[in-house]
Amino acid sequence: MTIDAHSHYMPPQVAQKTSFFKEHWSDVNQQLRLMDEHHVDQALLVYPTSDAHMNMGGWRALCDAYNPAIADLVKKHQDRFIGAGILPVDFTDAITQELKRIEDLGLKVISLASSYDGRYLDDPRFFLVYEFAQTKRMPIHVHPQIMNPIGEERVRDPLLSPVLEYVFDVSMCIGQMMMAGVFLKFPEVNFIFAHYGGVLPIVKERFDTTYTMLRHRNFVKDISKNPSEYFSNLYFDTSGSKSKASLLAALEMADYHHILWGSDFPANLNLADSLGVIAHTILSAQERNCLLGHNFKHLLESSETSKIVQKFS
């Protein structure tokens, strides 16, 4: 089974309220054609982050439009799509209600951005989200924030921002969560970070050596274990990467059970090469199958098992 752990669909009523996503981001038929062509069984639909909330009167209005539309699409193609719901992050009192609606709509994953208005996911407002996800065993997918990502106050460029600042925002998000103790506080939450966690595979070793050096001089607080030990327990998606070197670097950071293939459709339409990277690594057939779908399937099955246990407990 092949499952795409990172793809996008923007409901037309939401896409038309954005600056960038008006064209090509609501073509479900094209996605299904590509999935069939490359033998992709299912695809997770995550929110790409956008300015829609700014043009719709806030996140509550966006959730009212986006989550039911994704749920309707999933019901129409229930054997092909897996839905991820978004939250009204600007109105904390409404988050619990929206989490319940996400569950009632049959959405299987929570979709978060790496930051919101410069505040990362170590912010206490998200703790109730993590408590819910931990109880329900519901995975949380973290996508790069494209609205005011880290560094954009200094450089705003149509190429540099998406290539560098978006992925740096994901890396900083993970770092902030680690330093704030979020991963210790919520050890059973399955976090999936897009784009291999940004630059994390490249700086993993530097994280450990720098942390060790600073601990010896008492320049940094004790975070209980080396940073790399936190990273190895997180999940990362490939986000359409066609680089064998990037995959191998990620596999030094996390084992093959924690890497998920993702196309990043429709930003990336070259599914053949992103799938081919996995096919042509030194991994065994069993390990490749884990990346291509079994790992994500296991995450979803953990969620379903939790619901059954709760129902009869």
C-alpha cells in the first residue's frame, strides 16, 4: 500500500480568498489521475497555510468553511483521501469545540502550521490540542508557516522565502518545542513534521555537540537527553523531495519507521521521481514499504484502536 502523507486540496470557496492558491489547488480530478498513474492508494490532505483567514474574518470562519469541505471530499472518495482538520488558533476558547467537530466529521489528523504570528507550537494555547491528540491517538501534521515565517521581517523574496524561511520555520518550531519540554510533556503524541523537519538532518550532530559543550559550562538548561534523541522519536515526511542525499541524511536522524513519503501535490507534480528516491535507496523492500505507506497506516490504526478502546471502556 502506498499512502501520500503530504498533499493539499483547497476548497474553492477558500482558495478564492487567498492570494496564491486560486489556481490549480482545487483540482481533485488531477490528483486522482496522478494517484492512479503512480499507484498511490490514499493521500492525506493537509492545509498548506495561507492568508485565507485574513480575508475571511479570522480562523473560526475559515474552519467553518474548510473542515466540512474536506470532510465532504473524503466522504465522496473515502477509499482515496484522508482528511486533516484545522483549528481556530486565534480564539482559544473555540479550539476544544473544533477538535470535537474534527472528530465528528471523520477527519483523522490535526493540521497545524509551524508558527502563528511568530508564536511557535510550544505556546501553552496548544497544550489542549496535544492532550486531545494524545488521548485520541490522533497524529498532528505540522506544515511550514508561509505567513510571516522566521526571517521574513528581514528578507521577503518570492524565491528565498519559500526555499529558506518556510523550512527554517519548521526547524525552529521543533527546537522551541524541545526546549520548552513539549515532547516530554506529551510523549505519546505522534508529530509529523514536513520537509524532513527543515534543516534538522543537517544540524542534528551540531545540536548534540553544542548542547554537550554548553551543558558543561552551564550555559543551557538540562533538557534530560541529547537533542538527537528527541528527533529520533518524531515523524518526518519527504514533502516531494527527489534527493537521495536528503533521504539518507534524514535516515541518520530518524530510523525508517519514522519517515513518511509525501508528494507535496500540487506544489510538486513529479510523483515519479519523489517515489523513485525511495525505490533506489539501499533500503530493503520491507523498509521501503514502511516509508511508502505502512508507517502512516500504523499511525492511523493506532488512532482507530484508541477510539474502539474508549468506546467500550
